[in-house]
Amino acid sequence: MTPRQAISSAWADLLSDGPLSLGYDVATTESGVSNPSAINVMQRDGRVAISRLVITWKTREPAVARQVIRCIFDDIEARGKKPRRLVIDASSEKYYAADIQTEFRKRCPVELVSGNQKMEFRGESLDAKSLLGNMYCSALEDGLLLLPAGAFIELDHRLVKREAGRFVTDLGPGGEHGDSFDAGKLAYWGLQAGGSTQAQAMEVGGSGANSSLKNRPGLIGPIGGGRSLNRHSGPRLNS
């Protein structure tokens, strides 16, 4: 099955007039097990951010991953829209992430984010992994971020936990490693007005070091719940 056969272009019928962003978590290897890649297409609708499409897949062929991204861009552009940003996790696969940035920057701005890079937020210096994770969790808890009702999304998100104020992730039976969580936080970051230079512009509270999620054992929020606002999840691809 090709990416185009697996990803029905009908998902883009859910798109409305709000700004769009894409988050791309690149596959890595954890404890000798290959993790899936994941993409989240997120759109702002008023104060609410909605994940319009969430896809995870495993492949050994970089060409397949590129085709997945192309299909998504083709569907968005066919509706006369352009994402405001594609945000890619460049923590491990830096050269690959830079290569994807070069290929797709003609279709929208592309930002590379490494988990350990420092970002300034409300007078504090936080690593990107903590900052983006806190923002994403706070939006979920506040009901300002809606996810599709797919069971694999809920399972994958609940692999993410907080320990000593930092995010850690369990390994799922199929190599899942919070991949859709990471794609979601990247997409959410892509919707913020000023990006890394204006993190202070965030609307959602509780994202700093004193977040209410700080001591919680696992992620909570309206996963698969909340208001039903055009939720849709894509298939899981394997090749």
C-alpha cells in the first residue's frame, strides 16, 4: 500500500479557515526497538487547537516518509491553504531533518527543534522538550486542544509521564514512544505567533516550571474526549 492509498484526501475536507501547522516527529531507535514516525496537522479554531490529522508509520525507506509529507501538503494545498509552519524534531536525526527542511521550505516555513536547545519563557530558561511539552499538556488540561478519538493516540500519549519535573516516556509493545505526543507538541508550537523568539505570547497558562502537571504521574486531558469538533485520525502505515 502506498502512502497515497493509505491517506485518503478526504481528511482535508475537515479544514476550516484557521491557521494550520504541522508537527513531524522523526523515527528513532529506543532500547534497540525502532520507534514510529508521526505527523500531526493542527488547526486553530478560535482559542481551540484541533488535530485534524494524526498519522504514525514505520518504514526503512526515507522515500516513503517523504511521500507521506508530500501527500499531506498536496491535500492542504488542494483546499487553497498553506501551513504557517512545519516543525520537525531534530534532536537525533539532525541531517535528515535538515534535508527535509530544504525540500519542503518552498511549501511553508520549516523550523527545526532539538529537545535540549534552550528557549526563554517568562524569564526562565527551559529546554525545548520541557517547554513544548508543558505548553501541550496545559492546553490539553484546559480543554483548549482537541485530539482525534483513535485508541492508538490515547495509548501513545499515556506513555508520556512526568518524573522530577521532566518528561519521560515508556516504550510501547510496538515500539511506540510517545510519537504522536511529540508530533502534537511540535504542531502546537507551530501555531504560536512568534515561535521561539516570542514564547511569552502563549495564551495558555500553567506552562512554566510551576505547571500543575509537574508532579502528575502521567498525562491527563480530554484525550478522545472534549467537544466533538471534526475529529479525524489517519491510518497507521507500515512498509
